[in-house]
Amino acid sequence: MMFHDSMNVAQDKMTRVCLFLEQHKLPPTPLNYHVAYTYVGKNLPVLNQTIDKAIIRQERIDSVFLEHLYFEHLNPGHKQETAMLKNVDSVISSLACAADASQATVTHFVQHINQCVHSLDEHNIQKTKLALDELAKHTQALLEQHIKFKDELNKTKQLHQKSLKQLNELRKLHMIDTHTGLYKRHYLNQQTQLWINQEKALCAIAIAVENLDDFTQHYGDTVGEVVLNKVAKQIHKYVKDSGLPGRTGVNEFTVLLADIEPDTANIIAEKVRNGVEKLKFVSSKNAINLPAIKVSLGIAKHHSKQDFNALAKQASYAAHKAISLGQSCYISK
């Protein structure tokens, strides 16, 4: 989104953006600043409505949430690039088919000419043979030119494949959280809508790391990131064949499951919990064992008219319900 604010307006918005970031304890990253600037300027009503609802409900406004809003509302270019490349792919495939058909036609024509040479009468054969030889030369030249065309087409296809690979890498950056290797929230949102359209039964497991702040406060941000990364790997290990694991909060993950009922989701959640609790951390400075990781899990089943945000929120509430009840897991009704 482009802004055309005067200097005075921009300075006023900048002050309000800083207050917004400070209020929600958000780092002043370019992405966070972009979303906050759009919000305080009220340039995008749907974005303001989403943030205002979250504030009214006293939900946590963190960097993961703002990143989700950015990809949902402020970054339409990636979809356009994907659509454009698909169109190019279709054109090149059509050209390749046409080239193959054309070469087959020319080859058949050459064969037909050769057959004509052998079936000529003996009357005035010298003149006819010269004419056919000339025609054969032109036909051979045409065939060679066509082969060159195919070579150029192959080069174009290779270039296209290289571009497609680059686009896939770009898509990966859009889909995957760089800190944890799990899916980003906006991708889970898209996948949920796809499964809803296919009328699949959906469940979500929210996994909240209760004492992540303790690791960060007592041992530093680096240790906190290591803990978060290890937890993410354990989650991926236990759900990679059954669901889509994503990072949906600073200290929270959500696993999206299709064609699974809550009872089955509970079994998967228990495996995840056991796997995470097996993790051991030792200080590299003094070889002291660090505290065990505490996680709480919540399970929610998709109901009609729910999107991913509503489903994930219900699962998150269930995880916090588990914390308040002193349970490891709570299934939302």
C-alpha cells in the first residue's frame, strides 16, 4: 500500500505508531511498522476492524498476529506473481505441443517426398529429379530451422523452470516461519478454507508454552528462541503425517487436522505433550540443567460458519482453560 501523507501528517502518524507498538510491546520491525501505520491511518477498514475486535476482546497483539494481517491484507503481489507464472507455464506447454506436432508433420512430408522420388516415371526424369532435389533441400532446411526452434524452446522451458523454482522458494518464505520452520498463520487460514470448501471435518490443537517467558527473562532471548525452536521440531515430528503445524503466537502453536474427531486429536495431542516434555536443556556456561518445559494443550472442533481464526481462537481458549484447571489438555465443547 502506498502512502501520500504530508510531513506533518506522517510525523503525527509516526508518533501514534510508536505508541501502538509500545502499548503492545511490539518490536519496531518494518513489517510491524507497516501494519501499525496502516492501522493508525485507517487506510484499510477490514484491517482496522480485525485489530479493533482483538483489542476489545483483550486478545494478545503480537508480531505473529501482525504478520498474519500483513499477508492477508497488505501483500497481494505474491498471488499475482503465482497467477502470472501459471499463465506463462500454460503458454510454453502449448508451444511445446505445437512444436512437436509441427515437427511430426514436416517429418512426414519429407518421407512422402522420398516416396515420390521412387515412384516417378522415366519420362523427363532428370528435370523432375532436379526439382525434387531442390524441394528436398528446402524441406531439410525447414526441418533444421524447426529443430533450432525446439532448442530455443527448450532453453525457454529451462528458464521457466528456474523461475518456477525461485517462485517456490519465495512461496516458502511466505508460508514458513523462519524461526520455527512451521507454517505461518495465513497459510493455515488458507488451508482451512480449502478444507471447509471440501466439507471435511476439522479439528485444531493449540499448544501453549507456559514458561517461555521464564526462559527468556532468566537466560536471555537466544535461549528462549532455542527452546521455541526445539518445541516446534517436536511438534512437527509428531504431527507431520496427520496435520499442519503452524506458529500462531509468540509462545503458541496450532496444529490443523482434517478428517479427525476430537478424541483422535486428543491422542495426537498427548503424543505431542510427551514428546515436548522429554526435551532437556543444559546451560552451555555452567552445565546446569534448565527447567523443564511446561505446555498446555487445547482442542477444538470446527463448527459451521467458523474460519481458521475462530477455530484457532477456540483451541487457544481451551489451552488456557487447561492452565486454569491445572490440566495438561482440555477439549472445548
